[in-house]
Amino acid sequence: MNDKYRALRNGLAVLGVLTLAVGAYMGLSWAPAEREMGEVYRIIYVHVPAMWMALLAVTLNLVCCISYLFKASWGKDALAEASAEVAVLFGGFGLVLGSIWAKPTWGVWWDWDPRLTSMSVMLVAYLGYLAMRKFVEDPEKRAVWSAVVGIIAYVDIPIVWFSVKWWRTLHQVQSTPKTVDADMTLALRVNAFAFLFLMAFFVWNRYRIARAQRAAEVALPEALPTSAGHTSTGPVPGVLS
């Protein structure tokens, strides 16, 4: 596979790590302590960006799924798979961090709070999406069915986002720069960009793997000998025109 963008991909990884280092310093030392939670609140500088990236990745998955149903493309299918997998990675990471945060602030590791519950449903839905892809062998059927499942799974995302406004919940509502100290806002933004660079790096690399897998699945088979001594490749089922 053509790897002319390798330097750019590696640059994203380096930029992400460097930005994350700066963000870690700002979050742990530079930004002030929170008035009510004290120092424990500092986990938000990784928890919140992880959740943002999970939601961004599933949104990318939705776009790819809808686009695929309008015009089939192995590239769209591969990107949908890659974004779903990275969404589960960041979402699971964010959920674990949220649990660590919950123990000192709420007194429990877990509560069936609307935000936590809806986020858990999201992770289960996209794990199911990825599992289905493993069990469907026909590439065309897998791509179509996955696109439909991806669209259905996304129905949970507005519930995740608005759950803290729609119901009484332990989880705080989304803050805004107007309600947060400017130093805290800047530290959060730096960490968010660090996670964005890393997410782009992960999605890009996972996409390349998925494209290589599609190419291997739909490639023409080697010529096979016939009974008359001739060779024939024959039609390949599942190949998109």
C-alpha cells in the first residue's frame, strides 16, 4: 500500500504526545484548584477530552455509514470501522476515568446515572457493531448491515449529550468558558487538541489496516487450472463496481 503520508501520520503522533505533555503540565500544575472539589477535579483534563473524542469518532462513523448507503465505497466502509473502533477505545478510557473521579466526589465507583448509563449503552452498541463485522463474511453484506447498525447506534448519542439536562443526575451539566476560570479553560483546550491529534493518528492507522483487509477480501483470485488445461479466474462475488 502506498505509504507516502507516513511522515504526516507520524507527525500527528509526535504532535499529540508533545501537546499532551504540555497539557499534563497545565492541568496538573498550572491551572488552579477547583473551589469545591479541590485537586481531584484535575482528572477532567483527560476524562473530558476522551469523551469528546469518543463522540467525535462515532459522529464520523455516522457520516461514513450514511454516505456508504448513498454511494458504496470500500474506503467509506473501512473508515466507518476504524472510527467505531477508536470511539470504543476513547469511550472506554473516558468511562474508566469517570469512575475513578466518581469515588472521591460521589462516594461510589459507579452509579446508574443517566449520563453514565447512556454512555455505557453507547459502548455496548458499538462493541456490537464491531462484533457483527467479525461474524459476517461477505464484504458487501457486512458493509451494508454495518452501515444500518451504525446509524441505529447513533440514536443514543443525543441522549448521552443531553442526559444531564433532561433528567436529574449526579453528573454535572456541561460547563462553558463563561462559568470556568480562564486558566482551566485553556488547559482543557490544550488537552483536547492533544487527544484530537492522537485520535486522528489512531483512526488513520486503523483505516489503513481496514483498507488492506478489504483489498485482500475482494482481490481477484489467482488463475485456477480447468479440466481442459486452461486457466480461469471466474467472477468474484461481493466486488463492488
